[in-house]
Amino acid sequence: MRLELALLGSWVLPWTRDLSRGDAMNLDEGPLDPFLGDPHDPAALLDDAEPPQPLSDDERADVQADLAELAEFQGTLGPIGVDGIIVECADCGEQHYFAWELMRANLLALLGEGRTHVHEPAYSPNQDAYVSWDYARGYTDAVAALTKRR
């Protein structure tokens, strides 16, 4: 038996986009969930008890300011070998290491969905290559102040 995943004439896989119409695929058009309607769906364990509340205007402004600041941090610290930001987790009390792009993705998810995505912790990060948000802010402020003096 051979499985073909190519377009055959006008036949299109249900989770691809119809190239003749130019329609983009969305998540509703993907393959059907094999547990659809199953009361014992294992994904039910992952559902939130409460949906996230939308961010207030002030919270949105704060996250947007954080995104701008993060870009500045990466532009200043990235070229000298800093890989990202350390955040102390309020839930577990441990430090979590976020590469620049992962931190950016979390902030964008917070803007769009009102929460950050679950992710795997960094595997054996070089702890010396990450700095706290406050350190990054102080360093970039100092670089900016010294640049203005010249």
C-alpha cells in the first residue's frame, strides 16, 4: 500500500490550502481531532479552568514597551555574546533562561492571547550568557548615555 501526499488533479488534502482559490488554511480546516466528541479526550486535562482575561490598555502598553526594550537589549547585548534574559519564576522560585526570540514570542503571545505559551525549559543553558532584565536595562542605558557624550 502506498500513501501519496501530493496534489492529484483537483483533489486536495483537507488540511492544505486550495491553490486554485488562493485560500489560506486556518486551524479549523486542519485534520479532524481523533478525540473529537470523546468525553475521555486526554487534551481535556490541558484546558484552562478559566480563559485568560483580555489585557487592559495599561497592561497592553506595558507589554509593548517591554517588546521595544527587549529589541534594544538584544541589539546592544546580543553582539557581545549575551543570549537572552533570566527571569525568576514566581511559581517555582527558580531562574528560567529565555533566548531573545523565545522572550519575544512570549510577549507577543501575551499581547495576542492574554497569556504566554508553555515551553520546555532551556536545556543546560550557559548561565553566564544570560542577564536579568534589570541588568540589561542598566547596561543599555549606560551605553546610550556614553554614546550621547561623544
